Amino acid sequence: MPKLVLPADAPSLADAVAQAVRDGVATGELEPGTTYSVYQLADLLGVSRSPAREGLLRLAEAGLVEIRRNRGFRVLPPQAQDIEEIIGIRLALEPPAARQAAVHGGAEQHAAIRAALDAMAAAVASGDEASFWPADRSLHDLLLHAAGKPRTAGIVERLRGTTALLGPPTTASGRTLREIHAEHQPVVAAVLARDGEAAEGAMRAHLESTRDLLVANLRGPVG
């Protein structure tokens, strides 16, 4: 029987189940191609079947498991093409939104964007990764709202959640929090200067760097 741990800090039981399964895949406790019982998973994690199923549905949407009717679920190995597709969607949405945030964003919205970047810097200075990622997500969300695109903000948030389920963050491949913060600095500087072209280019460069590292994480070393 696989050994899985239910994280205590997840936003919901379904999120906790999804994270426990993802961690089980990453550590080899759950093997790709093997079919597991939903009832077994619920009992193993000490939760009811409802959050177990909901967590698995989220993983199925991410492409990490396949739900097999009346049989359970089968683990699928994460694919680099999944990351490429997700970041491709974000590249279509976020760089032009950064341009619009620069040109059309209000003074209060720009101040909030600056504050989010400052929060990322404070997390870097204290080595607080747990605080860094919420500030990162907040910055991207604020940019999209400043561009007048709340629906796009919701789409991007869901895409980021899916990416997190597919593999470890780019810090796993050596990119530091300081380097990630540095990639956001030219985006914010351009937005605050109301330079739409520079904001769009900086956001594109950041997302392309993220894509390349996440894909490298999944493909592993070459040679």
C-alpha cells in the first residue's frame, strides 16, 4: 500500500488530497500506469470519498490522473507538452494585458502592483518562500485587473494551479527567489512608467523563462 501524507496547510480537503497524490507521484509511492481505488485513497488519507473524488477530478483536469469509471484512477506521467500548452495560453493573455495595465491602469492600481513587488522583495530578503508565491500570484492578478481583464485573471489563476500540480516550481531547477523577483522588476518598472511596449516584452520574457525551466524539470537531464 502506498504511503501518502495529507498536507495540513492546504486551503481545502480536496486541495490536500490533490497535493498528497501529486507528492505520491513525485516520490514514486504512486506508480504511473497503476490503477488505484478511490476508496483506498480516501481511507489512506483519512478523508471521506467526496473530497477524495474532488481532488482526483482536479488532477484529472491537470492531466496527472485518469479517472476510470467503476475502477478508480490511474496515474499518468506528467508531460512537458502540458506545461508548454499552459504557458502558451498565458503568453497569449498576459503580455498584452501588461501593456494595457501600463497604459490604462489607475494610480491606485499601480500602487498596489508596486506593493506586491515590494512584498516579493521582502520575502526574498527573509528567505520566506511561503510568502513569496502568494505575492507573486497577487502581482500577476493585479496586473490583469489593472488591464481591465477580471475573467482573464480567473483563467490565469486556474492555469497556475494546474501547473503547480504537474511538477515542482522552477526553484527546484536552481532558479532562486531573487532571480524570479528580478524577472518581475522590469515588468513593474515599465507599467509604472506607462511604457506599454516594454511591459509587454518584459512579461513575455518572464513567462518564456518560466516555461523553459518547468519543461526542463519534467524532461530531466539530457545525455
